[in-house]
Amino acid sequence: MALLVQKFGGTSVGSVDRIKAVANKISTNKDEGNDLVIVVSAMGQTTDELSVLARKISKSPPQREMDMLLATGEQVSIALLSMALNELGTPAISMTGSQVGIVTESAHGRARILEVKTDRILNKLNDGKVVVVAGFQGTSVSSGGTSEITTLGRGGSDTTAVALATALNADACEIYTDVPGVLTTDPRKVKSAKLMSHLSCDEMLELASLGAAVLHPRAVELARNYGINLKVLSSWDDSPGTELTSKKRKAIGREGLELGRPVDGVELVENQAVIALSHIPDKPGIAAQLFENLSEGNINVDLIIQSTHEGNSNDITFTINRKNLVKATSLCKSILKEMGGVFKSQDNMTKISISGAGIMGRPGIAAKLFDSLYRSGINLRLIATSEVKVSCVIDSSEGSKAIKAISNSFKLNNEQIAINPIISGFGEPAVRGVALDPDQSQISVRKIPDLPGIASSICSILSDSCICLDTIVQSERQYKNGERDISFTLKTSEKISAKKTLAPLMAKWPGSYLEDGPSINRISAVGSGMPAIAGTAAKMFRALADANINIVMIATSEIRTSCVVSEDDGLKGLNAVHKYFQLDK
Ligand code: ASP
Ligand code: MG
């Protein structure tokens, strides 16, 4: 006998017939002897329809009233599902978020869950009932003591389910949906997408757009942080679905459930060297050739960063283990002889990274990292960001100072600090899935002073305006007085407000200016085996080069390689990369 939390999405309860079918499934499961807590979304398109109604009354309805309205959608489906179960002779009781005691922050429309009370659910389970809980909603208690209905944000029912599984210590959390599970890429974009039997929560988070289409990212974050056994399954058949794995984590306090720990580790990797190639031609195939040569020379490359300058030449910077510096130098120099460009290298560097599921969507985290390094007077040589990790390359003499500063600001204990950890991912595929993030734009901040605190001030000011940066690239190219460029990608919808926000900062740096890049797509390849398998990035660049696609920007992280390409090349590139890594097989 197991305690299971099962969530059924809007389509799965979209009609009377479907509600009856779901009830049948639940009833069978119950007869097998399981204790069941069921979470449901609003029927079909109900949430959208309610939003449309609201907009017909008011262009900007008060958020409190929106929550009041939207929460009704789930109240309909819990009551109907509970009736259907009782009709089948399976005793069931429905509960709203506030009846359960799903306590959230007070931020209407995007509240995070702070606590889930379990007594009322446990009582009903003891009575042999199936408990049907409204997803997506909770209750906040204001300072005055009045309770308010809140919602978690669109798609939030998944998060309700995982939060319940965490609080109840459930054996598993099963998300039933209208797709068979998580696929290797978006099947609407690549026809040959295949079902993955399993992937890690970190991989899911790195596949941001792909992952978010299947599961609310906050649900994955919770599952990762609390080690919940999470599955995505089809509502319509008994196919095996996809299992999301997470490292077994130590029991951690559950107060502030979703606020838990945005950052839960810091890692220092010593003995790094940085190689910077600048003024190399901006055309398809260059990155592929370079990294193929390095990989044939058995040189494992860690971070790779590329951005375009002055419209027609590229800088590519990457890190390697310093024991390979001599060999890599001669390889690079002979390539540069053919294609032109300037070579620079720096030995004795250290990479420092923070990791945690809460980095994604919380722009303040990277800003806080840069700020704490800045306060210790540490200059950042390279920056690489991903959904679950932010890495900086610094001078090796600053390593221990950096560790101290970071563990202080993120309140990390000794067990969360890793110095020169062994490479992970052996036996895992280098690429498990690929994703396309459309609607991205690029902004470059040109000719800014090369001083500690610059990245920090840019990221802080944007994060104060709640603007998330996806890829932050600080280039190696320096101008006459040592000035540098920083480029980043962000959602196109946030571009105008980012430019406005940055303007006063730019005014402080004479000669600096903002450059508006074109609309772009980001293609990401993700796999836990990436750190252990040399040449993965080279393969991705080759796939794009063979499709005659020019790479605008490259940014890698431990288990992700992302290439920014022009908007027109996005779909073609995604298909090419998916095929090259044989994900269609
Ligand atoms: N009904 C809500 C929505 O449509 C929550 C959910 O479905 O997860 O966003
Ligand atoms: Mg959903």
C-alpha cells in the first residue's frame, strides 16, 4: 500500500465523460489499496475563459479579484470529480486550498507556497476517503489576520501536487496529462521526438521551454529540493511515462516550503586555464572546426562563450584544465593561422559556481553572487549562466576568498561546499533532450569599464525591475582603455523595459552604449553525461554548421550547451541538433 498524490490537468477533466473516466481510474487505484490524494486543475480552458470575462469588465482588474475569480475554476472540478467518485462507490471528499491549509505568500497571482497543513487530509485518508484537492490555489494570512484566496500562477496545479507530496511524505507524485510524458524535444517542432523514460530534475530545469511545457518549473524545483519521486504519465493509457529523478537529499526543514533554498551548493574547480580567440570570422563552421580539433586532441573543454563584435567578427573564449594548455595553445595557433584572429591565454584560473533549482526565474540570485564577489574585491574574468547554475572564472589566488564570501551570503554549510569535485555524469547520455527558446532578444552593453562590480551593478539593477537574463556573456575583447562588452539574452517582451532600466547606469560610464541585437532563438542541448564526454559541444556546432546556420552566441554550462541563432534558423537548427545526436532513434 502506498500514499500517492496524483494530479490531473485541465484536459483530463475537460468534460463530464473525462471526469467519469478519471474517476474510474482513481477508483481502480484505490481498490488496489492505495491512499490517494488527487489534485485537479480547472476543466479544459476554464481559466482562460474566466480571464477573458474579467478583461471584458476591466483592463486591469485588481489582482485580488482575479484570484477570487480564477480559483473558482478548480472548485468546480474538485466538486464534480468527488461526486463522480462517490457515484462509483469510492468515498471521496473535495477540499479547496484554504480548507486544506495550503498557506502561501500574499503576492496575488504568483504566490509561492510556504506551508501545507496535513491534519485535515490525513484525517480523511484515515477514514478511507480519497481526498480531492483544488490545484493552483492557496490562502495567505495577512498581518491583520484575515485570510485571502491566492493563486500560484498559471500552470500552478503541478506545484500544488508536489507540495502536497512533500508535506505528506508521499511515496510518489504522479502527474497525469494529455501527453505520454516528457519527450526529447517539442513534438510540435520536431516530428520525430521520442519519449524519455527518465531524466533528472536538473536536466528538466535546463530544458527550460521544453520542460515548462510539460510541468510547472516550480514543481520540478520542489521535487529536486525535497527528493520527491515524480512521474509524468498519460491520462489516457497505461504507458510507462517519464520518471524525474533527483539526488537523494538530506531531510531539510520544510518551513517556507517553496522559498526553501534557491542556492544549495557552491563548487570550486581549480587548475583552469582560459583561452580567448578574438577577431575570428563570423561564419558557419568556425566553432565546429575549432572544437572538433580540440576534441580530436583529447582536450576536454569546460565553459565555452562566444559573442559577436562590431557586427562581423567573433570572440570565442573557453576554459580547459591547465595541464592541456600547451597542447591547446599550439592547436589553436595553427587554426588561427588559417582563419585569422588573435590568441590570448591565461593560466592559473579557478572556476567558482553556485547551483540550485531556485536560480531560474529569480534574477536576484546571480546579482547577489556578483555582488558578494565584488564586495570581496574579486574581478570576474568570465561569466556563464544556466537555469540551475551560475559560474564565474576568477584568478586562482582569489579562490578561498570567493568561497568564504559566497557561503556567507547564501548561508551554505560545509557539506554544501565542494572543492574540485570529481567529474559527474559517467554512463549518462551527453545529450538527452534539446529545446528551443523563441521570443528572445539580445542586448549588448558596449565599452564598459573593466572593474569589479560592473556585472553586479548591471544584474542588480535589472533584477530590481524583475527582469530575468538568460545568458550573460562577458567577453574577452578589450578596447583601448581596457573596456569590455557584456551581452545577454532576455525575453523580447522585456527588452524595452531592460533598456530603460539600464539607461541611468550607462550614463555613469562615459563612452559606453547599448546595442540592440536582432530577435533570436536559443537552441539548448542538455544531458547529465555532458561533463564526462568530450566533444559534445563540437558535435552541436557541427550539426548547425552542416545546416549552414551561423551561431550568434554560445554559452555553455555543466550539463547544457546553448547556441543563439537568428530567429529564422531556430526551427531548422533544433531539428538538425535533435537528429545529429540521434534522439530520434
Ligand atoms: N487552472 C490553472 C491554469 O490553467 C492551473 C493549472 O491548470 O495548473 O493555469
Ligand atoms: Mg499544466
